[in-house]
Amino acid sequence: MKNTDVLVIGGGPSGAVAAMTARKNYKNKSITVVRKEQRPVVPCGIPYVFSRLESVESDAPTSTAYADNNIDLVIDEVTHLNTDDKIVSLQNSEEIQYDKLILALGSGPVQIPINGADKENVWLIKKDFDYLIQLREVVEKAQNVVVIGGGFIGVEIAEDMSRRENLNVSIVEKGDTCLATMLDEEFALAAEDKLREKGVNIVTGVSIEEITGDGRADGVKLDNGEFLPADVVVMSIGARPSVDLVKDTDIHLGMYGAIWVDEYMRTSIPDVLAVGDCAETRDFFTGKHVPVMLASTASAEARVAGSNLFQLRVIRENKGTLGSFSTSINGLVISATGMTESRALSEGFDVVVGEAQAPNHHPGTLPNTQQITIKLIFSRLSGTLLGAQMMGPESISELDNMLALAIQQELTVFDFDTLQISTHPLLTTAPTNYPVITAAQDALSQMEHLTNK
């Protein structure tokens, strides 16, 4: 039997970050990672294996990081977990005894009961190297692809596929717009416009009645009577936590079926932690459990777990997720962090919105200048920043990260009004019209109880 101080089950982003963080904090502990994939893929890169990346292999880079950091990597599958004796059993009949265990089990694609979903050439989005190679091969031969689901993965897949010549791509989304759960309507519609510029057919506000075809998919029939031809149907409806390994244990699950964890990512069983998509996520503002599955969130959770394995470090507790994300759609980058205006209102927050636009260079006549649009959501009562959305060039992704930090530090509209910044004509908007400051001033002008003080 193998013994290890720290055992991490799962080699995705959260498992890797947890192991690396544990090594940085506990240099004398033995650390073992068990993953079943011989060649794991980068989850966030999956949408781009159809065009931008030359192959699926390009999304599965080899790495010596585990060996370089004295972390033992075991390629196998854990089949049984005994938390009483702190032993896991592997598929090859070997066992590993641990002191501390981190579960980084990830998630799998949601499968909904659509009539015809079992037909040939109906595909899911799996984090599986061989599966993705097969999917890419059938897409290369296809003329018509229908993507079911207009979340950010479905949108990114459709946009990347639209770059292939002679391939017609459609998105079918049940909601009123694509990206509706992540963005307010004006930003979601801007994303749809950029997709249509690439020739993507977008059908919203409808459901799938049937995937048609005699054994092999040949189209999608919608509940409004419309028919979309399809050689390939890709179902991108969401993901659910992978928790089968813990169902026969005393590890508690939360309301969305993920593993319950506290603010230090500890489960209900001593010495067992959980991170990433398999772990329950709390909203930063409300404390409610929310089904957020993002690599950025998973990595943050993994750092908390890896830091607090053998003693607690209060400064690194997990206060909840902001759900920060960025995506690029046909040259337009859209980023968001914290609450959207619509979600803030639905949660009962009294908000005020500040908006601004500015070119990303000054003067705006400089070459390659693009427009930046920013929307900031503040609490009307306290002036605290609750959320931000923006669209424009690539640089706004880093601006999104800055605003995420501002939310975590509970900065207010006054902090932004007096923000000190660095600017340069070729790199940023003008200091006289910096959009974050201008948007904050727009909000401040609407907050009479603050401006009259």
C-alpha cells in the first residue's frame, strides 16, 4: 500500500492548482495526484479545437510540473473511498492511504431527455482527449452543425466553428438571448450581433421537439415548427458535478448536488476537502449556493484548500464566488464580474447603474483604436460596487480582474471617483475620460443622498 501525506483525486485545473499550492506551503509533505486521463485537455480551450487550434493535441500540452515539484502522479481511476480508514482503492487493485484528501472530481456534461438524443452524431462536450478527436473529425466533414445551448461554451464553440469554410452553424437557445444568465440584455445582444456577423444562425426562445433522422441525426425540429438541418448536433446545455465517488460515503452533498464545503473548502468529513466543479459554490454577495463552474473559481478554491490543509490561515478563506469571466466573440471581448443589474434587482438590491464609453487609445484617431463600453452596478444605499460588465478590445479582460478585486475589497463609488491611474496614448483611454471613472461619476450623479452630503 502506498502512503502519502496529501492525496489529490483529479488532475484538472483545480486538482493541479491544489497540489501545487500544497507543495508551496508544505515543502516537506509527500503529495500524490491521481487522475484517470493519460492526456488531460485544457477545459477552457475545448471550444477552440475546431478551428483556432490546429488539433486537439494542441489543447493537451505535456507538462513536467508535477515531477519538477516532487509531486507523484498516478494515472489510474479511484473506484472506492474509505474515509474512516483514509484509504482509496484504485482500478488496478492498488490502494493509497492518505493523511489529507482533496477531491477535485470535476464535472460532466448535462444530458436532458430530448427525443432522438441517442442518435449517431449527437455529441456532448466532454473533457476527453479521444472523444474530442472524434468530434473534430466529424465536424471537419459536416456541412450543418446545430449547437443546443447558448451559454458561453455553446457560444464559443459556435463562433469557432463558424471560422471553418462551408460550414453552416446554428445555435438554439431556450432563453430570450444567448448568455442570458451571465450578461444583461444589451451585452448579450451585442454578442449575438457579432455571432451573426460570422454567419451564425441564432434561434432563441424555443425548445427542441426532436432530433430527427433514421439512426443518424439529420436535423433538429423546434417547438415553433422550424426545422434546422444538421449533420452534427452538439449539446452544450451545462454541466453537473461529478460526485459518484462520494455517494456511498458520509460526505454531505448540497442543494445542487455538489459536495458541501465550508469557507476553507472542508467537507463534512475531517481531513477531506473538495474544490472545483464538484464542490458547492456560494455567492459572494448573498451567501446562497449557486451552480457556478468556472476554471477561475476552481483555481481560487484550490489555492484556499492547498494553503489550509494542516493549519488554517484566515486571510485565505473563501468568501464566495463573483462568477468572473471573459469571452471573445468575433473580435469583441465581453467580460463580467459580480452581479448583473437584472440579478441584483431580482435579489432585492436597490441599485444605481453607471455607464460610459471611450476609445481605448487617445486620441481616438490612432490606428487600431476600439471602443470600450462599461457598465457598473452600485448599491444605491452604500455606494458599494456590486458588479461590472464591459466589452471592447482584449485589454478589458484585465480591467475585469481589477474590478473583481475592487468588489472583494468593497470599494465604493467614491473610490472610483478619485481613482489614480496610469495612462498612455497607445495603451489606454484618455485620463480625462477613463471609462471606469466616468461610469462611476455617472452613477454618483444619480445618488442624491450621497452627493448632497
